[in-house]
Amino acid sequence: MMEPKCLISARLAARPVIALAAAFLLAVTLSSKAQEVDYAKRLEGFDAYMEKTLKDWNAPAVAVGVVVGDKVVFAKGYGFADVGKKVPMSARTVCPIASNTKLFTAVAAGLLVEEGKLDWNEPIREKVPSIRFANDALNSSVSLRDMLAHRTGITRHDFIWYRADFTRKELFERLKFMEPKEPIRTTFLYNNMMFMAVGYAIELQSGKTWEEFVRTRLFEPLGMTSSGFTIEELKKAPDHGVPYTERRESDELYEIPYYEDTEGMAPCGAIVSNVEDMTRWLIALMNDGKFEGRQVIPASVLKETLTPAVALPNSAGLARGWWELVNSTYGMGRNVAVYRGKLYSYHGGDINGFHSQVSMMPQEKIGVVVLEIGDHCAMLRDAVGYNVYERLLGMDPTPWSDRYLALYKKGKQAGKEGRAKAGADRVPNAPPSHVLKDYAGTYEHPAYGEMPVTFQDGKLTFGFRAMNLPLEPYHYERFDTPDHEEFGKWSLNFQTNPQGDVDKVVVSLDEKEVTFVRRPESLDEKTLALMAGTYETATGMKFEVLLKEGVLYLAFPGRPADPLVHYKGTKFRLKEYSDLILDFVMEGGKVKGLNQISADGQFMMYKK
């Protein structure tokens, strides 16, 4: 059948358009291929850069992975994963990624938001009623987004968890002791404990531990078969990193212990992984949650984690004139900023001996993961990543490595000079007020736990978590430890009560001084039961001493009962008064009376 002339004319007229479209598609295809080749070409010289950089820094090892679009275009290790055994670093070397765990936790929480089991913006207690903060205002307002964006107004208090063996539940229950420092949603205050709490909330709402949830919902769909949650898993990997760092007083590299107390705080920083696995994670992050054609993560969840929640200051620009990275905000589990005119998402990770950076430029579809060994060269995680982006984008290189190295060397020298001047403020001939054994005891804090001070062979030892350091008198009630290579120098300031006994010790932890109270010797239930009963004052007023769940209460007629705080032996005090002692006087295995001891005298009240 012949076509109408008008249709034939239309098709002939369309041919130039079709030809142009075909030419355009061909150009795009060729351009795309040329672009892929160009990315590889632009990384030429990177090996030489890395060789020089590791030498300049005396760095043990760095591994780098680069993703463009949905493909890994580069993955390589430099230096030694184990310096002592000269084991090369590779893209398969498993290392702790530390706080780059946080985005996994934020995304895992987002999966439960999608299921209606959590909510980004309503008070988290609406879904997780067992969570408790320091006051009613926080209880009624803190949301999941606040916790994941570090904008609760509560500062970090890291020594609650650092090197502690508390369970996740025990840490979760310690949130209520963390006092806010700023009003909610006004200031970025990094807080690892909040991510721990979100991890525990994931367990409460899903019925799976955080580890089980992340493994089944994220690791397995992404094929992250080398990733895990413990140092034990890391050590089982045939290719794994060993933590080395540089000594403070020299350039000697030495092996340091792994940080292994990760179970309680796992949701904020326990994941161990390698470049091969982390590039899979990057592919999903950069492609709206898709991996190998499958929707592993809802795009809406990733969008929420990128949404700015709290602004950060331009500190590097204002303090040092470095304006390449500006206008950083924090979403949930990652920062979003502008790097030399390009939208840039990133997050660092730092734990003993290991450092990481996971970043991407969403609009350019470029992502970089850097894993690094060595605390002294931690900033290579940033410097190397910036260098990769600048190479791939054809930018003039910024001398990040030189900048950071100059700061490190100045800081190291200043540290040496500063430590040499330690003790200049010591008051001579100012001995402690008590004999050394009087300072020994177990001191406690409801959030930080125990701080034992022991006395043996005429010397005091300070114990806190993994630390066990000698404690020497400095002046008056201040005692100092030696300046330890790993733990640093600690200063303890003891306090006495009105009775002249050493009963408290003040230590600087995190961002404030913390007071630990001496634990009294415990009394058995039988002795406490003897103390309960009716007593009578000199004027004939009767009152009761009650025993409830192992605690004695003082109950006068018409007044609420006041708990008695055990001081030592048979002596107690009221919480509000340290200068008033209530001593149960024992005679013949029975309680004769209650002696009130204060500055104005002693007053016996006999038991009826």
C-alpha cells in the first residue's frame, strides 16, 4: 500500500532531526567512553603521590577506593597493613571504620521509619517509651533526627563508654545522667552516646540486635561479606590491619592495642570493613539506594540523611584561611558541605590506630573511601580524599598533605616542649593531709562507674577502665600519674568531708570535672534490720527508722521519710547535710540508740 504524500513528506522532513539525534547519542556515547578513560588517566601519578605522602608522614598504610557512577574505577592499598611483619596493605585489608559506622545506624533507623516503627521528627519516646533523658523538657522533645544530627544540646561524655565494659542496655540507661550543655537544636555537639541509644532503639523496635539488623538488611543485600562488628572478626580475616603509630618523642613506629571494648557502643563505631566492601556501600549511597539493579535502600531514607539539620561554623576558614571546604551542615550520620564549588558529603572515623573517610560528590557521581593506619597521620584520611577529587575533576591540587603535616610537626614539637615544663606550678613542701592508705578506696559515679584507688607496698595506684597507673603526691590533696605514652597524664584531686575523712575525688573527664564519691563499706541486711525501729528524742518526741529495700529512712510524724546515706561503719548522714552524722550506737549486739553528731554537740536518741 502506498503512503499518503503528506505522511511521506513528514517523514522526509523528520530525517534531519533523527540524524541529529543519532549524532548526539553517538557523541554522548563517545564522550562517556572518553570520560571513563579520562578518569583513569587523571589518576596517573597518584601512585607516586601516595609513595611520597607515606614517606613524608612516616605513615604505616593507606587504602583508597574510588567509585564513579555505579562502578569501582580504582581500589588499591599502599604501605603495610602490618608494619612489623611487612604485610602489604590492599583493597581487601579489613580495618575498623570507626564513626563511619554512624551512617549505617542512621540508614538502619530509616528502614524502621519506613515501616512506621520509628519517626524522624516526633519525640522518640512516642515510639520508645523506655528512653530517659536528664529532664522532662528533653524527654518531651528529643527526636530521632535530633539524636542522629548531634543537636540534642548534650555534649559527648565519651568517658562514660570509652574502655568500659557496660552493656548497651546499661549505657542506654545512663543517658539520664547526661546534662545538657546548650538548648536543643541550637548547636552541633557531637555525641556518640546518642547513636548507641538509636542502635538500642532499633533492637527494641525490630526484635533484632543492631548487629543482626545491619547484617541482614544492609551487609547481605550489598554483598559486604568481609564486614563485621568486632575486632575478633577482623583478626579472623586473612588480610587485616594492625594498629601502629608514631611515638610522641621520636619517629619510631610502635604497635598499640586494638580498641576492643566495642560491644556496648557498636552502633556508633564498631564496624570493621575494607575498601572492596565500602565501595559497594558507596555505590548504593550514590545511586539512590540501588545496587546491581536492586533497590536495597529506599531513596527517601538516603535523602533524609542528607537533609541539613544543624549548621557547623567555617572553622578552618576563619582560623587558618582555608576556604576550600565551606558551609558544612550535618544531616544524619554524615556532613554535607561545599568543596571548591561542588556539593560534598562526608564523614570521618577515628579509633585507636585507625582512621577512615567515606565521601562523595552526589552531583558528579564520584565517591571516595580512604582507610588509614596510624594516629599521628590521621589527617591523611582527608588529604588523600581531597587529592583524588581534585585529580578526577581536573582541578589544581590543594597542598593538603603539606598543610596538615606542617601542623602535625609544630604540634609534636610543642608537645615535647610543653611536657618538659610539667610540674612548674607545684607547691614545694606541701604534703597531703592524710597518710597514703587513707586515700585508697573505690570511688563511684552513677554514669561513669567505678574508679578504684588501691594501696599496696606503701604506694597508691589509680585504676580506671583499662588504666592502672602509679599515683604520686603532687601537692596538698592533688595526686598525679606519670605521663603515659598511650593514656597520657592524669591528675586526681581528693576532697575531705567535715569529719576529716577523704570521701571524694575530682577528675577532669570529657568537657568537665566529674566528682566520684567514695563507696562506704556495706552493711548486711541483718544489721540494718537491727537499726530499724522506734526512737525517742530527749524531749520525748518519738520517730521511726524504717527499712525499705535495703535502705534506712528517717520518719518523723507529719513529714516525708528521708533516706539515710551510709557513711562508714554504723554512721549515716542525710543527703543534704555532710556536717551532720547519725551514728547507731551498738551495745551487746543490739542498737542502744541513735547519736546525732554535729558542730554544736552530740545528742543521743534512745531506741524504744
